[in-house]
Amino acid sequence: MNALQGIRILDLSRVLAGPWCTQTLADLGADVIKIERPGCGDDTRGWGPPFLKDDAGQDTAEAAYYLGANRNKRSVTCDIAQPAGQALVRELVRHCDVFIENFKVGDMARYGLDYDSLRAIQPRLVYCSVTGFGQTGPYRERAGYDYAIQGMGGLMSITGERDDLVGESGHKVAGGPQKVGVAVADLFTGMYASVAILAALRHAERTGEGQHVDMALLDTQVAMLANLGANYLVSGKTPGRVGNAHQNIVPYQVFEVAPAADGSKDHLILAVGNDGQFAKFCEVAGQPELAVDPRYSKNADRVRNRAELVPLLEAIMKTRAKADWLAALEAAKVPCGAINNLAEVFADPQVCERGMVTHWAHPLRQELALVSSPIKLSATPVRTDLPPPLLGQHTDEVLRELLGWPEDRVAALRQQGVL
């Protein structure tokens, strides 16, 4: 059995934060019924290229974006703008434990699908709303998108190169803010929502009482400022961007090393986390005196004297090639690493050994490779089913299984454009 076998989720979310949450719960064994708009489905089905290519090498209608966030779900088409579609959702809710949506504040009430309306039907229902700014506050009616939230939530103010960076010409180079390469506000909100839903299910199991889970991207982004949020609140000092360095640990950053075989620049990550590791690094680097220098022996002093220490280390790191450094540092148990592109990531023997790619036979392609769930459970392994390859593929199956509807009733709704 899977850990969440027997839990059924009605998923009215789309794009990323909500689907990331329900994909995680589906991996754990929940039966996730994904409600999609007839004709077009989740927005991300069309967010390409790249699109899945069929066995003939031709693009299909399935974007890689959609495939990456919807495994282990069943797709049902339903137009909730129509009264018959709203009635269908209410019927399905009677058979579900969780309801998740990411519509604008107030939209669900207009459809009669808000928390108060649905808990009257299903008192144990865990109802999760995912929005940019939450159900309360002055911004609650605004649309919130990951990019904007990364900016508003402070992440971009601490991400990117320093504004006082000096380039090779000797002139200052304005670093400027940068967003993270993936939509982390969406992804973290999806993960927090998964945790919150599991907690609410535990409460419902004990008491028979459901509840409303109010998840906001901005709240999550503020929470994910982590140590830097604490740094500001404790010190009152606004942190800036430090590029690939760490605000609280030195040396903990990217260093340029000797040029690669083709003469191009090469780099590695040095992540010294404590004073013992710094001493080991200094031994490997042939500079043991740095480890006993009172300016650098303790991390707090290394942080205070970053401006003097880092240039010394930069010069030392350029004296040896990446492979040489990595071998020596790993042997000495000093945390370090290469900076891999995605081709190198998926070819990495550790990634391969850990089964981080799953291969499926897809109706449109004989072999489809996608990223796997990172969750490893010894007694209740995660599910490994395809994302629903066809829009509305499971509509008839779900309506027959949950509601006992005959084929003619389903056909009538399909003819009306409800399904």
C-alpha cells in the first residue's frame, strides 16, 4: 500500500503551486482527480516549446512543463462556469477528503464552491486555497505570480551579483537583482501546502472536522528568507546581494580554478561549514598558517575579514585544476562540488543510482523520461504513474466509479459542453 492510499483529492488548481502540491500527495498514494477546462485543460499543457515529441519526432500538444507537475493524477474535464459543472463538482466533493483551488479570492464563492458551501456537503473536507497574497489583507484581490512574489518577498534583493562588483576592466559592474532559475515561490508554496493538508487530514481523522487551509505565495516567500530574514530582524541591517557567496559563512562560495583543458574558465563550489573544515582546507591548499591566523581561525572572524581573506583564497584556487581540487578536497572531507549543467546532472552516477529519472511508455511516445519523486519510503513506496496523457482521459471512469452515472448521462453533459 501507498502511504496516502484511501485519500481522495479533488484538484481544481492549475499551473504550478497547486499542481506541485497535489503531485506530491499523489506520489504518496492519494487519488488526485484533476479538474481541467474542456478543450484546453491546465494552462501548462500549452506552455512550450519544448513539447513532447511522438515516435515520429513530431511535436504533440503536451508541453514538458505540464508533464513535469502532474504525474499520478486522473484528468476529468468540467466547465465550472456552467451551473451543471458546479453541480458536478459538488457531487464529487461528497466522495473526497481534500479540495484544492488557486482561483482569485471570491471566485469560488461566485460558483458556490467556496469553503462554507462545500463543508455543508462534506464536514470533514480539508479545503486548501492557494493564492498570491492570501484570503485577507490589502493585497488579497491582486493576482500574484511567482516572478512578482520573488521581487516583493525580498528574494531578488539578495539574489544576484554585488552592485559594487569590479569587472576585469577594473570598472564597477552593477550586479542587479536576479530571480531564481525555477519558480521557487510556487514550488515552496506547493510543498508547504502539502504539509498543511496532511496536518489538516490528521485533525479531521481525530475529530471529524475539516478546515480551510489558506496558503499565500508571499507568506511562503517571506518564510523562505530563512536565516537572512532572521539576520535582518535581529540586527536591523538590510542584507544585500553577495553573488555566489554566503552571508554568514566564509569561505562558502564559487571560486575560479585553473583553466579547463580547452582554455576556458572553470569553477567549483567550496562550502566550508565550520572551523575544522577550514583547517582541513588550508592543509589541502598548502596554507596551514591561515587556519591559525587569529583573523581567520573562527568563522565569525572570517566573515568580518571576508574582504581580506577571499582575495587570498581566489589566488590560491587558481593554481590547480578543478579535478585536482575536487579529488583532494573530497579525500579530506571538505565539502565541495562541481557546477553541472542539466546534461551532466542526469548523467551523474549518483543521480542515476538514486533513480531520479522514471521511464514510461506513453501513448504518444514509446519511451518518456521524467524526473522522479525524491521521496524514498521503505514500507510505502511512492507511486510511479504517468501524468494524464490525454485531456479528460479519466472523465467517464471517475463519474462511473464515484457517482455511478450511466453512459447516456455523461454523454448528455459532454454534448452541452460541461465535460
